[in-house]
Amino acid sequence: MPISMLMLGASYGSLLATKLVLAGHDVTLVCLPEEVALFNADGARVRIKPRGHDDFVELDSRDGPGRLSAAGPTEVDPKSFDIVGLAMQEPQYRAPEVKDLIARIARSARPTMSIMNMPPPPFLARIAAIDPDGLASAYTDYSVWRGFAPGLMTLASPDPQAMRPPGEPLNVLQVNLPTNFKVAPFADDAHTDLLRRMEANIEALRFGSGQIELPVKLRVHDSLFVPLAKWAMLVTGNYRCVTSGAPISIRDAVHGDLELSRRIYAAVGTLCERLGAKPGDLVPFEKYAKAAESLIRPSSAARALDAGAPAIERLDKLVQLLSRQTGVGVPAVDEIAALVDAKLLENAAPMPA
């Protein structure tokens, strides 16, 4: 029987949604009106390069046995779904209609998987060493998350790098780094079994008559801490794309001073271990540095700041606050957070008359 999933966010969310629909499950995307019309008329298109292939293949959600649909935040009832996915960027949840939907999701008691860079506070509440309320200033609107039971929230590490190609319709997504979503278990084994069913069905997917294996899998882990491996990557690369001037690429941020990058990465790893992670839960620096060589654009956070965004996801500030809670110093994190703070203040300043 198909699993029905409510997915908030149609950009990054359409990647996992398309894989699930092709694997036989049903997904409803919550998105903007123009996106709703496009997804309902033409489905989702995901361009992805299989391992060992030079060219992208295009996955079309309309080719799957499952069903993809789209709707606005007021048009869905969370109680009618088996599981919920959160794929919007954290500041977007403060929008009134989305905030109301989040409250209804919390009341529905449906298991909820986040694929945000910012871990929702209810997930952090499952980690004994963390005081989530002490991290409130890292969130755009901390009150959004207060209604959730912690055991109903889990986190997937959003490792794949994807973007909407310029000039293409909003239902097209291109995957430039086809890594896996690594997800922690729920507190309830029955809810984790939903994840394992999705994992197995996505694993079995093949493309075309040549039966090509497709990258970007859902990997379910027994450890709560596996998704935290993304933190070192974000602080070492993504947030260091922010400079006092124009943003730089992730590749240049990491490889411009490789020794400093190594120290930052190691310190965030130590922070995660202080919270309870095992070394095997984390990704070695060398593997990340190699992947960063292909990341030739600035991070989405740096691009958003450069474009004048008044709020972005503040994983940099979250790590800064956790470093103070745990006593683990993270090199350059204060400088990184100060740069982001300055850019946000600049973006919030009124335009001169």
C-alpha cells in the first residue's frame, strides 16, 4: 500500500518527492500558487547524473506509479497523511499560513521528517546534552516549533546539492552533487518502519530500458547523530562563502585555506561528539574536501544575503551557541556569525530616500 507524504517545500522537496512517486508512493507538495499550478499540470522534473554516466537523465514524476500533487498551505489536512516532510528553509516557516499549517501538523501527531539544514528544536530536544531553549536566538521564529512532541520529529541530512536551473520552469530541478539523504530514526519503531519502506523502494528504482541505477538514496540509520555530520560541512564551506564583499564559491571557501578548513571541520566534529555522536557517525574531512572541489558556486545562504534577504537559516549561530553550551571552541565561528549578522543588518536597513 502506498505511503502518503505531505512535503512542505517544492524546490529541494521535489527531489525526494519525485524519487518517492517513482517508487510507488503519493506525495503532496505545499508550495506557492504559481508552483501549485505548474506541478499539478506538468509534474516534477529532476535532472540527475547516474554514477559512471557523463550526461544527465531527466526523471518525470508523471512516469511513476505513485501520484504527485501540489496545494497551498490552507488546502491540506495533515491528518490525512502518513508522514510529513519539511523541506522549506527555516525562515519560511514564520509566514502566517505556513506557521498555522505547522501548528496543525503538530496537533495531528503525524511523524515528521525534516530535511532542513537547520534542525528543528523538537529534534534537538531528543539529544540529552542540548538545551533547545538556549538556542532560540538562532531561529527566525522559535515559537513555530513549540507544539511538537520530540519523539515525532526526526532529521535527515540534506547532503545532495540541487538547484533550479536559470531560465527553466519552476518544476525543473538539477542535482549537481547526487549524495544521499541520511535520516535518524523516530522514537517509535512503527514510524521508523515507514522510513525503511521508503528506503527499500527508492533503492530498487531503476531508470530506462537499460535499468540504470539512480543516485540519491534515502538511508535510515540507527543513530540520532548521523544527520549532524552536515554541520561541519555547512560551517566549513557554506557560511564561509560569506565575505565582507561579494560571496565566493564553496570550493574557494574550503580550499582557499585548507588548514583552517580542516581545523574548523574537526572542531565541529568534536562538538558533535560531545553531544553524543560517535566518530563513525561523521564524514571524514578528506571526503568532504574532495566533494567541495566540484562546488563552484556560492552557497544558497551566501547568495541570499548578497541578494538582500532579510533572514536566512543560521546554522552558523546554532553551532556558535552550542559551542558555548558545551565548551568546545570552534575556530572562526564567531567571525563567521559576525559577518552574517552584519549582512543581515545591512539588508534590513531602510533604503535611502
